[in-house]
Amino acid sequence: MKTVLITGANRGIGLEFVKQYLQEGARVLATCRDPQKAKALTALKEMGDLQVAALDVTQPEQVDAAAERWRDQKIDLLLNNAGVYGPRNSFGANDIEADMAAWETVFRVNTMAPLRVALAFQNQVAAAKGTMAFITSKMGSIADNTSGGSIIYRTSKSALNMTVKSLSIDLAPRGISCVLFHPGWVLTDMGGPNALIDVTTSVGGMRAKIDQLTTKDRGKYFNYDGREIPW
Ligand code: NDP
């Protein structure tokens, strides 16, 4: 049985990953900040083998506790999905000190936490010769940036991209494949009401690509439909 661990699993893209992997018959280890409040997530226990644990990805002791809880569990796929956008109108006429503080917060969630989670669970993923998929954004692509703005979110994802590129090389000797995915512009709380695709399409596309990955794909940056994205 395939085992999948997902962060930020209580809503949006993370919740849809839980649904689709349960439908596929996988064991799902779902994490979220507050399982007591995650009604939509815990309701999915009826669908199959779902275990839920509390995990604020920025809290080292919670990351270590989750890794300890599932110490003996081989993990085929670790999905680093949890993320935040931060302030929408930063570095304009607003309070620069507040924006600087928000920048640090967004970096902790989007850039530093995925690395911490990856390192904490590397033994379990290595045991399965598994994959670590990191949900980034096309907004982190320097080549794609023709509209400017969004410095906080963009830089947090650009830095995640570089982090995962290095990690893909560092963890390859352990048999671990690290890849990056842009999920598309998706109808979630973060994506907003004007987004172009629904979670079913986004997650379905990423799952299809994940199933086809080979060792040649290590360190690559994919769109949800499987096409590569320029850095
Ligand atoms: P949502 O805002 O709908 O969900 C974000 C999830 O991340 C929630 O489960 C949230 O938990 C969780 N999260 C935030 N901070 C933390 C934390 N410190 N610890 C644990 N969990 C946390 O966003 P999406 O589902 O749309 O986004 C998922 C990923 O996709 C993100 O990485 C995002 O950057 C990326 N993405 C999304 C796009 C889109 O169009 N939607 C486009 C490109 C990338 P809580 O409920 O507790 O806040």
C-alpha cells in the first residue's frame, strides 16, 4: 500500500490531495494546524486509511513530534503543500516595517518550513525510495515575472525553488526524488474567485505527473499539467 504524507491538509489543494489519494486506496497521513477544527478533513476518515496529526510547519517541536509519531512508516510521497500568500499590497505606500515583518513570516512558512519537514522525514521517504513534492508557484519563476509586484510571495517561492533544487541533489544518493509543482491558478481561499481551474483538475494533473516521474525528473519544476516551467 502506498503511503502519502500531506501538510496543510485541512482545506484547499491539500484537502483535495487527501481525497484523491484516499480514493486511489493509499494510506494518507494528513497534517494541519488544528485537527479539532478540521471537520472537512476528519470527515474523510470514512473514505479509507486516514491518520490526522497536528502540525504547524513553522514549529520545530511539532515537526519532530510528527516525524517521531510516524517513525516506522515508510513514506512513498511527502507533499509539502502548506503555504501562505502574505499581504497583498506590500511595499507600496504602506508601513514598510510591517511589510518587512510579514516577509519574514512568509519565508518561515513557504521556504524554511518545507526544508525542515523534508529533513525530518527523510528516513521514512528514503525507506520507500520515495518522492518529495513541493508545492511552489509560477510566481516564483524569475523568467515568468513580467508584471512585477508581489515581492514577498514571489521571493519566498523563488527561494523554495532553489532550496529544492539543492535538496534534490543532496538527497539523490538516498534514493529520494525531489520535485517542484506549480498547481495552476486554483479556486481556493488563496487563489480567490477569479482563479482558472478547480482543485480537482489541479490535483488530478499533479497526481498523474507524480505517477510518471523517473529519476531523470529529479530537481525539476513542473506545471500541474506536467509541462516544465522555466526557472
Ligand atoms: P489555502 O489558503 O486554501 O490553504 C493553505 C493551507 O496551508 C491551509 O491548510 C493552511 O492551514 C496551511 N498553512 C498555512 N500556514 C501553515 C502553517 N504554518 N503550518 C501548517 N499549515 C499551514 O491555499 P491553497 O490550497 O491554494 O495553497 C496550497 C499551496 O499551493 C500553497 O503552498 C500555495 O502557495 C500554493 N499555490 C496556490 C495557488 C492557487 O492559485 N491557489 C497558486 C500557486 C501556488 P490553516 O487552515 O491552518 O491556515
